[in-house]
Amino acid sequence: MAIGWRFIGRPLRAAEPGAPPSPLQVALRLAAGFVIVIGAAAGFAEIAEEIGPGGDVARFDEAFAAAIAATLAAPTRQFFAGVTRLGDPSTLVALALAVAAVLVVRSRRRLAFAWILALAGSALLNGSLKRIFERVRPVHEPGFVSAPGWSFPSGHSSGAVVAYGLLAYLLVRALPARWHLPVVLMSAALALTVGSSRVFVQVHFVSDVVAGFLSGSAWLVVCILGFELARRRRR
């Protein structure tokens, strides 16, 4: 709670004081981002090639899903059914509006618009990928979680990576340096937990979640690089 009040009560600023990054630093950040995006895209493509009938990934998915169905106790599944709500569209929309409202109050309207645009772009990207691959979800008990639509890639996984990753980015810009690592680790753990929960409630295969992590990470890097370039241009 103290972190939240500090975020609201102080201006959103650069995490590092002093001069803006040099052209070399900007180039290195762009290169690192490019490598991450290309790596995520390559991993996504490798998974996509093997999710068809008879593919190695598809066989692993089916075996893992069967093992989960046979061994996971109902209370454990109910726990993950609660955890997975943190990645529901309604939860992420509420988060998006709350953060945007804070940014508007702090007179950061452009950043608020960019934040909303980044999350909307993530949802649009995931929906487009689902329509391209049209993978059927695994057989699951509808009593725990209702999940209509296609399965690949996981929208909860990609949405959690983008939403909580961008939230961590904003908090890192606003908070003292001692909070940076805890915020980033907490964001990563939250996104990982939300994505993993989709497997345990049996509405996604493992490869759906991994692909969601990869596509979400690529979009997150693109958004953060865009935010950073905009900051440098304003400076």
C-alpha cells in the first residue's frame, strides 16, 4: 500500500537522474530489444510448427494434460481457478483504467494514452493469432473456469506479461532504485503464475502458455522501447 501511495503522490520521472542516455546506450538498448523480439518470434514459430496432429509439441501437450486431469486434486484446481482471475480481461481492463486515471491525475495524459494503447494492442495481437491458428482447447471441466474461443496462444499469459510488465516499467520510473528489482521480480512471478494456472485449470495446453509468454514478451519489449524513444525525443 505504501508503494501505491508513493506512486500516486510523486511525479513520474526517469529512474536514473542526470543526463538522458547517450546515443550508444540507446543503440545498445534497441539492439537488445531487437534480439529479444527476434528470439521470441523464432521460439513462437518453432512451437507453432509442432502443435498440429502428430507433432512433438502436440503429443507432449496431450500427455501433460492427461496427467494433470488424472492427478490434480479438486482443491488445488480450485486454487488455480482463483489465481487465473488475475489475468481475466475484466481484471486487466480494471487495471488499465485505474493506472490511466492515476497518470491523468499526475498530468501524464500522453503516457496514459500510450498505456491504454499498449494493452489494447496486446489484446488485438492475441486475438489475431488465435484466429490464425484456430487450435481447439483441451478437454476440461467447465465447473472451474469457463474459457470459450480458441486456445493458441494463451491470452491470459500474453496479457499478464504485457499488463504487469508495463506496470513494473511505470513503477520503476516512479520509485527509488531500491524498489526496482523487487518490482520487476514480483511482476515476472505474477505473470508466470497466471500463465501456469491456465494449464492447471485445463483450459490451455503447455505450449499455448509458452507461446503466450513469447508473444507477450515481444510486444512488451516493443512498447517499452517505444516509450523510451518518446522520452528521449521529449528531452
